Amino acid sequence: MSDLESRIRRLEDRAAIEDLVIRYFLAADDNDLETLGSTFAPDAEFLMGGGFSGGSDRESIVRFIKEDRATMGVTVHTQNFTLLTFHDDDHADGVVGAHLELARGGTTVYGAVRYLDDYVRADAGWQIKRRELAVLHVGPWEDVATSLTAELRSRWPGQKPVAADLPP
């Protein structure tokens, strides 16, 4: 493969991973579990801050998300940026910055998160191999005024406030 072909392929791979991220967000917001599952590799892993595991294969991840979605209403995932690093032609990692708006526990929850991702090229195209959700701040809409200044910035409804995952 020529240098030009390699460079074009890398640009196409970047676009494909950006599309993968958007496809995940749209599927989550639309409660489209089939499409959401297809964004993950069969042996994918999903982690939340604090080491909580949302699953260690595609089926358990989809089951976890389905159970979690049962406690939610409307959601809006908004991608802010994606920073990608390629390790070879078939492996990359990324940091996806996003804002979340969720109906949860009878209230609107707002927050900023980062997804720390590993991607792998498979027969079906690029898929998420590992995804870790790291919270910068999250909490009920009425707490947004202090969501960045409070010591405990991770404030999910029905849970005790805890320190955010980022910055460390």
C-alpha cells in the first residue's frame, strides 16, 4: 500500500470510528438495543467509574444497558469531541467527550463525561472493544449551578454523592 493509500485509509478509519461513536449515542437515545449491541465487539468490556463493570461481553453489556434504561425516560447524548490514537491498522484508542441529559428518578439529570475507549477493526468494521465511562460532573438539573464547584460532583438521583472520576 502506498503512503497516499495509507493516509487515505487512516482518514477513512477516523471517519468510521466517529460514525461508530454517533451510532452508539443515537442507539442509546432511541433505545435501539440491537444497533447498540452491534457497536461492541463480541468480547467487549464496559466499565463505569470506580471500577463498576457493566459487562465483559456484548450480551452482558446490552443486558446491563437494557436494565439501566428501564429506570430512565428520554436521554440525549451529545458528542463534543473525539480524540483518536491509532496503534496499528486494526487497533485504536480514543477519548470521547460528551454531555448527557437523562430523565432519571423523576428528574432531569445533566452532566459531562468522557468515554475512554479502545477500538478494534472486525469483519463488521470498527467496534468498541473496551469502553469506560468517566464522570466530570453529573446531577439533577436544579444542581447544575454548583455541579462544577461542589466537592462531590457525581450526584446521581437516589445515590449518595461521590467524587467525580475526572479530573483525578
